[in-house]
Amino acid sequence: MEACLQEAGDDAAFIAKALGHIARAKGMTQLSNDTGLGRESLYKALSGDGNPSFATILKVTAALGIQLHAQPMRVN
């Protein structure tokens, strides 16, 4: 996921799609149970074509055991 965040730049769909791949590998039914979000909603939001809210991203990352963090950008 870290590599995807670095590669994505400002492409939010790329990040959502990467989360979708991780989510499907872990199991969407379990993720749905853990987040309280519907499976179909999760599939759509994490497809790369969806536009998930930041709240959805936070719920999904927490349920997957992924921690987001910020650091200053390098300026050249």
C-alpha cells in the first residue's frame, strides 16, 4: 500500500483501486462486517471508478489493519 500511495500522486482512483485489491484478498464479506458498510457499496467504492468518501477510506483502512500517516513532502 505504501508503494501505491507514493506512485499514485494525486490519483485518488488509483489508491481506491489498490485498497480494493487488498480488500478482496482479505475478503469483502468480512470487511463488510467489520466496517458496517454493504458489500456492493464496498465493491463500487473500491473499484477505481467509485468515489469513496474519506470516512469510507478510514473505515476500510482500519478494518484492514492499515495505518495512514503523513510526512512532509520533499521539495526540490
